[in-house]
Amino acid sequence: MSTPNADRRAVAHSSKQVSAVAFGCWPIAGVTTLGANKADSLATVQAALDAGINHFDTAYVYGPNGESDAILAEALAGGRDEVYLATKGGVHYEGDSMAQDARPDTLKAECEASLKRLGTDHVDLLYLHSPDPNVTIEESAGALRELKEAGKTLAVGASNCTLEQLQAFHAVCPLAAVQLPYNLLQRGIEEQTLPWCQANGVAAMTYWPLMKGLLADGLPRNGKLDPNDKRLTYPMYQGEEWERNQAFLAELRTVAESAAKTVAQVVINWTMHRPGITSVLCGAKRPWQIEETAGAMGWQLDEDQLAAIDAALDRRGEAAANRQFT
């Protein structure tokens, strides 16, 4: 069996290769995840490094006061050059809510603040976090191009954009990467966006590989989540969709047993080996969580296991109302 370091992929404008599993830093910001704390977060970042992960993804808005950035800065002190560090700008906190502002001056100010919090003079990748409906995508792209020209970032990306928006952005500032949701049950980007990325040398960094925990097979099977759990607002967690997902998970368990892996590792391994996928963002707030997802690297599902997953998907049918960012 190969080592986790075998699962490294190239990204434009960088001499570094990124791990196929990336550490998504939202959970360590401690905003919507209960029980996050500094000691565990520092230990989780170290566990990711020990497991062969070198791709860390944060954002200006990951914590009202940059909590994610502060933890990364401490955890990566002395080893900054060994990792591929990505951040995002264009979304900020206003009180307890998030607000968009992707005006050029705001993007530049947030970049400077993020660099200061991270304790570095540049990041490897800077994304537009989300298109601002009050600012043209071309204006935002122009600001990020200027930040790249100033050496504040080595590469530029765009997150949560439609294909049309990506094309408009790319015409002003060449994209090195996009960041979009993608998993076994949300595959809309396979239609047009991933082929466009492949044709233009753009890396696809995807989030929600486990559909907010659903595909990790660790949630109550009776569907009785806490009434305050925001996941209950997603169709995937309701009614017939929930029941179909439970039947699907039962089939994934059989595949996982045949591979001697967990369901989460099977799901992430499937995701990272899909055509056009460069890196899969996995969040964690405890060392064991990132150790498990990092265990999706260094091996590959065989033809029989892939065929079993395809058959299970066919039986489940397409997930209605979940085909975004096609």
C-alpha cells in the first residue's frame, strides 16, 4: 500500500503539490460547531500534518475575530513554507450574521488582515469567497488579480460561483482553482463545471464530501437530530430523502467492509478519484476526525467496489433539489 504522500496533486502557479485530502478549517473557528477549543484544534492541525495533509483552507470569516487564522498561525509556526495555505475574502461578520462585500477595497483590506493574522506575507491561494450581488464579478476578479501581482497570493481562486461567473472571472484574472460543494449525492458540477476546469487547467477543491456528516454514517438512524440542528433544513435530512439515504448508507457499509475501511473513508476516496477533482476539503475539530479522513489517502477502491457504489447510486436515484453549481 502506498503512503498518504502518494496522493498529491499539482495546482497552477505553485511548485507545491497539494494533498488529496485538505483540512477545512471552519470547525476550528468554533462558530457553528459545539465543543471546539484551542487545545484540541492545535492538536487536530498537528494530526493532519502527521497524516500527510499539507493543504489547509481557511477564510477571513472563519471566526468573528479570525479564530481559525490564529490557530493556524500558532500551529504552523516554523513550518509555513511546508504547507499549501489557502484563504478566502469577501464575506465578513456583522454582529452574529455573515454579510457579503466583495468590493475591491474590501477584498484588499481583508487580505491584509488575513495575512497579519496568519503571520505570513503571502498565501498560496486566495479565493473570492462568494460572488457579491452588488459588485460585478469582473470588479472582484480585478482586485484579486492586483493582489496576486503584488505578491500577496501566488494564485487566485473563486468559490461558490456558477460556471458563467467562473468564465467571467477567468477572463479578467486567470483562475488556479475553484471551490464548490460536491459529493456522492450532489454531483451537479460534473455536467459542465468540472469539464470546463479540466479544459482550462483549473483545480477543483470541493467541500461537503460527507454532506455535513450524513455520508460519514455516524448520525442517528432514526433521524432524531436535535431540533436546533440546522441540518434539518436540508432536504437530504427530511422525509423520503432521509429514508433513501439510509438505504444507500447500508449499501456503502458493505463496500466499506470489503475494503476494510470506514464508510467516510470510502466516500472520500471515491470523491478524490473522480475526474477533475484535485483536493477534498474535510473539516475536523478533534484529531481522530482528521486522522480518519486522512485515511482515505494512499489507496483506491477496486473495480468491483466502484461498481457496487454505482449500482447503489442507481437504486437510490438522483437526489432532487440538490444539483447546484452545474
